[in-house]
Amino acid sequence: MSADSYSCANSGGEGHHFGDVRESFKIMATTSDSEEEVKLVYLVHLTMTSNGNCKYSCATATETLEWIRASIDFINPYSFFWESHVVNFLTHELWKAVDKEWIDCLRKEPVEYLVQIPSGFVQDHWPSSLKKFITTSSSLAFPREQADLEKVLPNMQVALLNAVITQGMNPKKKHEIEALAGVVSSVARDVETNTVIDVGAGQGYLAQVLSFEYQLSVIAVDSSSHHGTITHTRAQRIKKHYDARKHKSRHAERFAC
Ligand SMILES: C[S@@+](CC[C@H](N)C(=O)[O-])C[C@H]1O[C@@H](n2cnc3c(N)ncnc32)[C@H](O)[C@@H]1O
């Protein structure tokens, strides 16, 4: 059931090769027998607790879109930075593209001021364009406080993950996936959908937990076809485990009757 509803897609236009796996994994987007309306689950649907400088909210889809658009408008002029590998900052002398007035100012500032920039602190004597950049950036950032999930999602249940599905995850990743999968499945239940699209699914850690543990129908999309291949190999291994588990519990049920 869960494995049948797991699918993976590649958005990189590299011509994807799901080959054999197509047999066992239904591509949701092409199923014609499903009457169910495919709804997007807004992963950031939860109302963010307001904090310091953040002036946006994800309370509704419209507000979420507003936040996304404002973020895009903000980062677009700096594509020469975020489209480059960090090493290129040195090899391509990217600092030369930074506003000279900013550099002239910041190079004279004490470290105590510089380390406060990510928290949105500016100094009065800094160029106004620099102050604007820092405060806008800060107003777009996600709040850092931990949400009280029991309050926001009182019906949330978190499945503890077994060693097979967490293979390859370090303890931090496991913790994140465990919590996030609980949140997504709870939101999915609230909005009465069974289908989730995971954009930027990487090697499918979250997508597979949602599919195998929470029985959600997942479309996993990633721009890297390499990740798609790894995801499928991993999914096949996990599917074997869940199939065996299902078989065992059916057998036990029959034996009990
Ligand atoms: C941090 S990883 C995702 C981790 C994953 N969600 C998990 O559960 O482990 C981010 C992924 O986003 C993908 N990505 C980045 N830009 C993308 C885009 N424009 N479209 C689709 N995937 C993208 C990258 O290839 C990368 O695999």
C-alpha cells in the first residue's frame, strides 16, 4: 500500500530513468483511476509565532505566497552570489561585486558588530543601503523560536523510525525527519489530503518516511537525477522490509484466529 503510492520524479530535465522501478512504484501524476483530488500540502502552513523582525506569516496560502515573492525579490539581484559555489568567492574574487561602500564601511568595523549582522543588528553610521539590506533580510527570515507543536498541532503523532528506514541518516537527520514527518502527516490530515509533493526531496529520506510509515502518497521531485537513482534503490530495500513486516503481521493475525 504505502510503497505503491510512493513515486519519484526528477525536475532537472536530464531525462529520467526509473526503469524497473516503474513496475512497483505508481507515478501518481499519471494515474487515471484515482478520483482523489491532488492537493498540495503546505509544509509551512503553520502560523509562525511572531518574533523580532519577522513581518511575514504562513497563516494562509496567500500570505505564504507573499512571503515567497518578497524573498525572491530580495535575493534575485544577488544571484551572482547564491548561484556560485562558496569556493568561487575566492577563486572568482566575488567580493569585488559587493557594493564598495559596504566593503569600505564593514572592513573598519569591530567583529562584535559584524557577528550581529545575521541577527539583524545595524549601526546608525552604516550606509543606508546596507542597513536596508540587513533589515529586509532579517524581516524575511524564519522565526528561530521552537514552535510548541503540541499547541499548534494537538493531534500530531510522531512515529519512531526503525533502523531500516533511517539507514544513512545521522542522529540529527533522524530527529529532523521524525519530527517533520509527524508535522507533514498531521497537516495532511487537517487539510484532508493523502497526497504530498516533496520538492527538493534529495535522497528521499522524508518522502520515504511519509510513504512507508504514514501511508501518504508521495511525489518526490529533485533536480538531481543522481538522487533519484539513489532514492529508488533505497526505496526498494525499504519496501522489502515493510512487505516482510506486513506479511508477518498477516500471518500472526491468521494464526491468532
Ligand atoms: C537539503 S536537500 C533535501 C533533503 C531531503 N528533503 C531529505 O528529506 O533528506 C535539498 C535538495 O534540493 C534539491 N534542489 C535544489 N534546487 C532544486 C530545484 N530548483 N528543483 C528541485 N530540486 C532542487 C537539491 O538537489 C537537493 O537534493
